[in-house]
Amino acid sequence: MSSITTNVASIAALQTLRLLNSSLQTTEGVVSSGMRVETASDNAAYWSIATTMRSDRAAVSAVRNALDIGASVVDMSYEAMDHVKDVLSEMRAKLVTANDASVDKSKIQEEISQLAQSTVSIAAAASFNGVNWLTTNIHDLYEAIPSDRSAKLTSSFVRGADGTVSVGATMFDLINTSLFNSEGDGILQGDPRSPGTIGGIRPYENWLTPDIGNDYQPNYPIAGMPATLLQYIPYTVVGDDDVPTPIVFSNTDTITFDITIDGDDPSQGLAGPLNPGITTTGITIDYALVNSVAGASIDNATEMVAVLNAAFQAKGIDTLVSASRPMIHPSGAPPYPDPAHYEIMTLENSGLDGSQVQISNFSSTINVGSLGDANSYGILGSLIPLTFEPFKVFKDVVIDFTFGVSGEPTETHAIDRNTVNAILGTTDGWVNTADDMVTILKALITRPNTIIEANGSSILVRSDPLDDRLNGGKTDIGFTNMSVNVEPIPEMGVLDIDIEKYPGAVNSYLNSVDIMLARVTSGTAALGALKKRIDLQASHTETMIDAISSGVGRLVDADMEEESTRLGALQTQQQLALQSLSIVNSAPQALLSLFG
């Protein structure tokens, strides 16, 4: 039905044109911006994700910049450490040269001092943007927890599944690179962690230079000595030599005496009753014995020893006591037996606890030198003196040692920071007094009847004589197999080397420089590994930035080929819609012609 009031076709055509114009406007916006989701109204979910990821991309980009700064710090530190390594190698070569006794040590010391100062300059100059990993200011370097002495490098940006974000960091422990620290303890300043003599149980190897190298004895045993009587035959001194006077026996000359072996020593503090030992009477040396062993006379100590041992054998006690000659060790010449002196010693085979040689009831018709009534007890080896020195057990230090007495089963112990603190009720690992050391040893050593006592700065460790009746060579006591897990360590720094003042310490200095060189090499390697990690992280960060950009593009970027095609189609449809609207708008004119 046609109407002059309402043009239904025109209305429909107009609606179509409006829809086309709206779609065309939207498509033109997409084409002009290149984005199909530009605002939240386009697609709220995609827009939200894209906005968040763009923010993350900016954060990751900031991390990439931080990695560049970190890489620069590492590069600076690496080059400086590598240079210091070369300087230490040269210093070591100078010390090797200094071992030659013919070189002028003062000249070499001058070169070493210059090299040492150059390490200070190199370390001080190894700064980037005010950051220096070689010259540090760390309180109590070896005692600080790693996080307090570590450099922090921003390395990542992470968004969790719950939406929370965090910035990842790479920690680098500066103990690996600190050459010079404001409070000391740097790699080139000496390592403070040596417990030294460990309170006296580990004596110095070299008392002249105790603070230069790790000059400590790993074993500190005290061994007893069998009872011995030192004797001599008649002699005269000619120049530097003892010239024996022959002892010529006649048919009527005789030497007789009694001998007692391995009786208890009254001065040892033993509980009674004391064992008197084994006494053999009537030992005789006469012309017949001397003639059968040495001829008509005893011309030297060697022949006197042979005669005495023959007399002991005649009495059946040659397994209990023996005569022998001490050796003389001249400088630059082979050792040889003393021509005039000899000794009579218990063999400690009697089965008794004691160690004794006693000659009594001596009688002689001829001058035989010093031989006569005499008594000797063994040297007791069940007592060990300790000269205490304060020491600190650092957090990462473990001291191992073994303790034993007179062939009994030994006991092994370890001392670390927790051990010291638990026993002394402290927190700092210090053993400050001899009484502290006594407390620690008493807590560790479990052998019954072991007496440990302090007297001022001295400590005495001994077996209780009321329990231990042994004497002489049957006794020993000691601390053995001592080791410290962090040693060897340099106890002095490069600036402390002075071969002119301590020419005998060249090898100790050389060992210290070797250890420092090894630590610098290790630190350089650690920096190299960190540099590689930063490079990998930087490459990964760039990949992440690209991946985020690509992901955001997939969500919000327009497909320009598709949008271009759509735009052309919509423009064509718009032209057709306009023509259609023009046609339907001319329809009322046809109705008017009916009334003309």
C-alpha cells in the first residue's frame, strides 16, 4: 500500500544507511589506528590484558637497562681482577728469584713493594657509576651473612599467576672479589681465620716468623724416654777431640757391681706400694772377660760397650739392659760414634711399669772413668705443657684433632663455632683465656683420669699418676692429626711482604702469594660466570620484550588486509544505500502525479 504520510521504504533504506555508516566509521577507525581493540569499549577483556602486558613490557625493558648497568660493573671488575692476577704472577716470579742467595733482596723488595702498591691502585680504580667490587666497605667480612656482603643485580620481572609482581635479583658474594676491605680481611690483606696455635695444642713450626705463614706443627706428641745412665771412659781433650785413655787390665783387676732395672720412681706421685724393680747382683768384669772381648785392654767406648754387654749376657739380663754409644753429628760430615762416651739403658722388657737403671755396690781395682754407683729413672711422657694464645673460631672453620695417652685408643674431636659457643656459653667463637681452653678440653676429652689444669697463661694436660703407673719409653701423650679445614691461608697481605727484613721467610711469602693468586683467579672465574649469566639474562629479556609485543599485537592489532577489504565493501554498500534512499524518496512524486 502506498502512503503519502509514511514512506516505509525510505525509513528502511535510511536504517540500512545508518548501519553501514556506523560499520564504515568503525572500520575506518580500525584502519587509521591499526588496532581492532583500541579502547575498553572495543573489547574489555582483551583491552585489560593488553594494557597489563604493555605495563609489564615497560618493566621488563627497565630490567634490560638495569642488566646493561650490571654488565658494565661486572666488566670493569673482571678486567681489574684479571690485571691483578697478572701482577700477582709477576710478584710470585720475583719471590722465586729471591730464593737465590746471590741476589740483592733489597732490590727485589723494592720491585715487590711497587707491584703491591699497583694492586691497591687497580682495585681503587675498578669503579663504575660509583660501584666498586674490589675495594669494599663491609663490616666483619668473613662473619657477615652472605646477603649483607653481596651485590644485588636486578635480573628479572615476574608476574605471578595471582597477578602479584616481583623483581628478581642476582646476588654476587663480594668475598669473591674484595681485594681490599676497609676493615681488612680482603683477599690481598691476609685471611684472619687461622686459629693459630689452637690455644697451645698446635705449636709454631718456626718461632721466628709465626705470623707470616701457616707454620704450625700438625702433631704435638710428648714421648717418654727409657732410663739411661750416661758414662765415659778415661780420656783427654786434644783440640776439639776426646782421645780415650786405654784401660789396661791385669790378671788381678776386677770390676763388680749390682744393677736394678725398672723400679718405680718415688717422685712420680704413685700410690704405694712401689715396685723396687729387678736387681741382679755380682756383675763382674775381669781380665778373662776383657781379653775375650777386646784383648788385654779397653781402648775406646766401643770396646767398653762390648765388654759391658758381655757381662750382662753372662748374667742373663742382656734382654733387660744394654750398653751403647751415642753418635756425634759434625756439621758437613758423616756421623760417627763417640770415642769416649757411652750409655747404659733399660730395654724396658721386664714387664714392669717402671723405667730405671741403677748401679749399686760398685767396686773396681782400676780407673774405668765415670762408671760407678748411679741411679736414673725414665723421662715421663705422660705430661704435655701448652702455651695458651687467644684465638677465635670463625663461622665456617672446623678444627680436627686426635688425643691419646701411652698407646691407648685415641679419641678424635672437632671444634667449630657452635662447639665453642655451646661449651663457653658465648656467641662470638672467642677462646680468650687459658681457663676457657681448659673448659673446652675437659668437655671434649673423655679419657678417664686425665688432668687438665691452667696456671696463668699455661695449661698442663697429664694422666693421673694414681691411675697411670707407666714410666719412660712406655709413656706418651699428645695431640695429633691436627687440621683446619680452611688452611692453608695467607696470614699476611701483599703490603706486608718484606723479604729484606725477613729473608728466611721467602718461601712462606711465596706460599701466601700462591694462595692469593688462586683466590684472585677463582674470583675472576666467578665474575666470568656472572658475566655469562647476565648476557644470557639480557638476551632472554629481549626475547621476552619481543614476545610480549607479539602477544599484545595478536590481541589488539587489526588485520589490515581484512579491514581494507571490509572498508571497500562498506564504501560500495554505502553508495548503493544512498542510491536506494534516493529512489525510495522519489516514490511520493509518482503519487502526486495521480492528482495532477
